[in-house]
Amino acid sequence: MNDMNLTFFILNILVVIMTGTLIAVMPFITRKSLLFGVRIPEAQIDHPEVVTLKRRFSLIISVFTAAVAAAVTLQYVFAPDWTLAAMIYAPFLIILLQFIAYIPSWRSALQLKSDKGWIVSTKGSADTRLALSRQTFSNLPLSWYIISILIAVAAGLVSLFLYPKLPDPMITHWNAAMEPDGWAKKSLLSVLGLPLTMIGMTVIMIVSNMAVWRMKLQVSQEQPALSYAQHRVYRRLLSHMLGFISIIISAMMTFFAGMTMGLWMPDPDVMWGVIMVPTILMIIVPIVFSIKVGQAGNKLNPEILPEDEKSAGLMPKIASVPQVDRQDDRFWKLGMFYYNKDDPTLFVEDRFGTNGGLNYARPAAWIFAAILAVLTIGTLVLVTVIFVEQIQV
């Protein structure tokens, strides 16, 4: 149990530091024209007050991160059996503390823009509406997902082949010492559960990848060809990252499926390695990716191809078509939450962050957010209840 708690503690510290680091550098990896959700002229990115505002936010987040890390360390020293619970809640605490630093920064950015009289054209960017700029699904890196599905199918076929020889009931769970503590009646569903879950997860990753591939990104009219090139490379890199995560998930589930069928029974150290290494990779890779590429690839400096020049050359045609204005600050509540009744789009770019956001003027956005909230809170409550019951036992 002590070894398990130490493993949870190390993982917890890593997650806390990486989460805090990503939030701290967020102002420096978002678009040059965005300052805490407020649009400013790109030329003002190096303005002393802009730089000071970003550095102050990063310093506050760094202090918050250090405080949470210290609290997690004290918890481990004085109440080690609660380390798993701390690992679940600590990252959420940092995200919550982020708003304490962000909201004053957003207000300061608004005030700075007003005091300096900075005016930003509402036509400073345009959607990537061109089919060429958005690319076709035929260019998706499908090899990742084909491998994931093949792994799942292979696991399913092996399960069916060994089904007559499998014990009844089957072992479905082990404790930290790798001693069986959970069983289930043998059935096709129990045997094929993990392979089917693997296929389902792969499908979800493919759909997510397709959504990214067709997502409307903002194109700078100051350097449209470069912007199109950045988006092209950004989509490709993000697709490979999602595919890589899909492979890791499939590999982990295949390993667990082999355990339920009795094909192998690792010792505790190997088991925790199988859990920890992929988990750390799935945390580190997206964070490093976000820091390296920036928001929608704005930190990339790719080669500009003829297709990018062609897309940029068609920009005047796009500009001549009436477009929904997503640039006005009044549509962004707290600089983070988009609300525009005239915009039919559901998913939009975040103003503070590197991912997509929702148009909360659309009922579907509230349904999506509600489902996500219920799933998150429900999972936390369920895990907490199970954990407390185990502690009491």
C-alpha cells in the first residue's frame, strides 16, 4: 500500500506541476492579437504594459501551483492513504485558482485597451471556409486508427478462441498486491467488453480528429498565407497526437484483457509501470504539444506551399461575403465564453487557451456542457464514494 501511495504521490506532483506550467504559459502561446480574451492590435504584443500583465498572471499561477504542490506533499506525509483522492482533485483546484488570476487580468486588459485607445478592425481575420484550407478527410493520418482497430479485433478474436477454456467466474479486478478482488460471470459480453470498448474509444478519437480537420480557424489578414500554412501543419500534428493517444489506450486495454483471460499475471511493479508510463505520456504529450505549437499553430513557422498562397489569394472573395463577427469583445463574456445569437456555429476557437470552445447562444452548447458537467461530477462522486468505502474497510 505504501508503494502504491508513493506512486500516486509522484504522479500527483507531476500532474500539478504540468497543469500549472501550461496555465502559466498560456498568455504567451495564444494569438498575438489576444490578451486575456481581449482583442488588441498585434503590433502591441511587446508593449511594456502587455508584457507586465502577462508576467504578473504567470507569477500568480506559479505561486498557486507551488502552494498546491506543497499541500499535496503535506497530505502525503500526514495522510498517505488519501493520496489517490488528492490526485483526483488537485488538478481541478489549480484550474479553479486560475480564475482568481484570470478575471482581474481580463479586466486589466479591457482597461488597458480603453486607456490606450487601441482600435482593432472587426475584419482582422476570416474563417477558413475554403475547402482547400480545411483539407479533405482523405488526408487524415488513418494509420493510427487502423492499427488501434486491428489491435482491438485481434484481442476480440483471441478472446473468442480461448472462451471455452476460460474459468467461470472470471477475475476482473486486482488489488495493489495483484491479488484478485473482483469477479464476473463468464459471458460473451464480459469477454468482449474490453475489445468493444477499445473500438468505441477509437471511433470517438476518429470523430474528434475529423472535427479538428474541419474546424473553422481564424486566418490573419495581415499574413494569410502563413496563417493557412500554420493551420495546415497544426491540424496534421494534432491529428498525429490524437492517433498516438488512441494507440496507447488500445495497448493498455489489450494488456488488461490479457490479464482477465489469464494469459499473463504481472508482478505489482510491472503493473504500476503499465499504468503509470502510458498515463504520464497521455498527460505530457498534449501539454508539450500545446506549448510548442501555440493556439491553432500560431507559434509554428512552416514552409508556405503553393496551396497556402492559393488560399490566401482567394481571401478577397471570402471577405466580400457577409460573415458572422466573432471578433467583437462584447460577444465574449469574461473573455472566455462566446455568446452570439447571430452565429449558427456551435464550436469556435477559444480566446484563452489552445482548444475549441462553444457558442453558448446555441441550446446545443448548453446541452453539451450539461452532459460534460454531469459526467465529470458523477465520475468524481462515484470515485470518491468508492475510495471512502475502501478507506473505512
